[in-house]
Amino acid sequence: MKIAMIGTGYVGLVSGVCFSDFGHEVVCVDKDPRKIEMLERGEVPIYEPGLDTLMAKNVEAGRLSFTMDLQKAIDGARAVFIAVGTPTRRGDGHADLRYVMAAAEEIAKAAKDYIVVVTKSTVPVGTNRAVREVLAKANPALDFDVASNPEFLREGAAIDDFMKPDRVVVGVQSERAADVMAEIYRPLYLRDFPIITTDLESAEMIKYAANAFLATKITFINEIAALCEKVGADVKQVSKGMGLDGRIGNKFLHAGPGYGGSCFPKDTKALARIGQDHAIPMQITETVIKVNEETKRRMVDKLLDLCGGSFNGKTVAVLGVTFKPNTDDMRDAPSLTIVPALVGGGAKVRAVDPQGQREGEALLPGVQWMDDPYAASEGADLLVLLTEWNEFRALDLTKLAENMAAPRMADLRNIYSVRDAKRAGFEAYDSIGRDGFGIAE
């Protein structure tokens, strides 16, 4: 089947490449000539492990191509996916649907034969019905259906998530559209992966409800971690004890500096706004948003304590700036709260991140970028572990401590332990929800 994919951002590119690996003919469309030129050269504009290899394989097989010509992409296609951005609208928390609606109008004007227009972007409840109205108005003669197919891809593991999903959610209004979507996902049907077919509104809601719940788990354990620090409990043991309960599960119970990324911040805000619009306040979600921001600010207080109450004149080595490992994504990352606080307080900040420098240079002015953690720690007054890249999980702590002018560590991902830090010669160590020790101890 021929498929058109509008948008070559994270969702669109990963989905397009994976659909082509299913055996479909996929044409990815984007208005940015630089992106299309990069893709045609075989260069991937985002970092996602394995994506470059899979893309090259399917381009070579003739199943995957890239273009700025929407008409060319849609001709002969049975389905066209909308995978454009839906960022938080400034001022009111709503998802900005301008790009979705613009894409729908352009599809209607370009399509000639029956087509299923599939919304892959994360959109508020009711959006797909609005897309139907836009399509019908732009081309009253067009024979089409609308479907909702939200994505559930984890950055850093997106290909595996697409090929071996926990579930695929498809919202449709007709059997004809359901048949097209079943054909698209036939390889997953054959391998018995769960595929849930619902109405449009339920499919839209599943996405928001799932992300809000996961954000709630993260925020809950971060709040428990703050209490653990006061009462002398160890949040890692608490998380393990909770996670062994089958009703709770151990995923997303890792304390840290707060959630970030392309989904949780945007989707929790959008769900809260949807609730407000329908006079059903999402009080839990609203609290999650508030507590998550407080968690990030609490990290700054930890660093300030380790620096003796002032960042001024201190040299701080920050390991990791992306919101999680195995991605170059810095959207709403904790580093965007923590690093500016360091720089604004007068600290000299050296940052190391395997993939984050390209985005970080624009988002974190005043930072010196380095490639090596040991070089970054030379003469430093504080070492901050902010993203749990594998490269930072087995550092020579003794070497780091010896390099530093004042060997102090803020382990904001609980990679190491008090015992590790003391043995290595650190004079102060703090983490999340566990015992630490100060300079005088």
C-alpha cells in the first residue's frame, strides 16, 4: 500500500521509516527544504538509535522516499498520515492545532481519489471531527475517511516500540477506514500484537490519559523522594517495594529531577486545559504539573547547598543536558531550569552530553561544551549528574574527585551511592531521596 506521511519530525520520520519496513511504499513530506535535502542525502535530522540504518535499508529497497511535493506524495496513496507538531499554545495551555488543520486543508485540495486521513499527531478530543469538517469544506467532492492513530513511542527506543508495541490504538468511524488501517498494520496483526479499534474520541483520550498517568507516577515518586530525605528512608528501596506490587509495577518509579521531553509536559497541560474547557477540572494532572516544576527548582536548592550557598565564582561540571538518554531532545528538560540558574548565579558551567550539544548551544547560552567528563571536572567545585547516559554510569569517581578543586557531587539520577562517593574521596555528595553527606561530615 502507498502511504503519505506529512511531517518528518520525530513521530513522522520514525513512523514513515517503520511503515516502509513493513513493506509499504512510503513518501515522507516536509516543507523544510533543508530537512528534505538532508534526508535525501541519507542524513537523519534527529538522533534515534538505529534509525539511520533502517532508513537507508528501505530507501535502497525503493520503499521510502522524501519530497516537498504533497501532490506527488498523495497520488495513488490509500492513507495519508498527519504527523506535524502540536506544541503548547502560548498563553492558554491548549495544543496548537494550526499545523494539523493546515495539513488537512492541503490534503483535501491535493487528493483525487478515496483516502483515509490519519491523525498521528497528539491532538485534543474532538480534533479529528474538526479535521473532517476542514476536509469536507476544502473539497466537498472528496471521498474520504478520518482516523485517529496516536503514537506511543519512547525516544531512544522508538523503533522497538513501533515494531513490538504494547498496543496500537486506531479510532475510526467506518468499516472501510478500519479495513485500510488493518491492512497498514497487518504485520502486527499477524504477530498478535494488541490492536484496539475504538471511536475517534476514545482514541484521542487514550493518548492523553496514558501520558498523564505516567507523568503522575514520576511525579509521585519524586514527591516521595523529597519526604524520604527528611525521614531517613531510601527512595530506591521504597520504589522497589512499591514496584513489586503487580497493581503498581516498577516502571516510571525512578526518582529524578523531574520529567521533561516532547510529550509529558505538553500533554499534561493540554489535558488540564481540556478538563477546564468542559468544566471537569483535571485536579490530579494540574497538581502533577505544579509539583514537577517545584521538583526542578528543588534541584537548584540542592546544588546551592553543595556550593555553600552561592554559585558565584564556582566551576560546575554538568553531565547530561537532554531530558533522557539516547536522544538529542531537550524540550522541557530539567537542564533548562537548572543550568540557567547556575549561570545566572555566577557559575562557570562546563557541559558534557553525547548528543545534546547541538540543541544545547542555542538553549543554554554561557555554557562551555566539552567532550570528556574528566576534562570537564578539572578544577571544578561541583559535579552534577543530570542525565543517565550509559557513558556516565561507570565513571572513575576517584579520578574525578582528584581532578576537582572541591570534590562535591550532585547525583540527580541516583547512579552512584554514598559509599561510592566516600571511597572515591568526595567531600560532599547528594542524590534524590537517599542519604548524602556534607562537607563537615
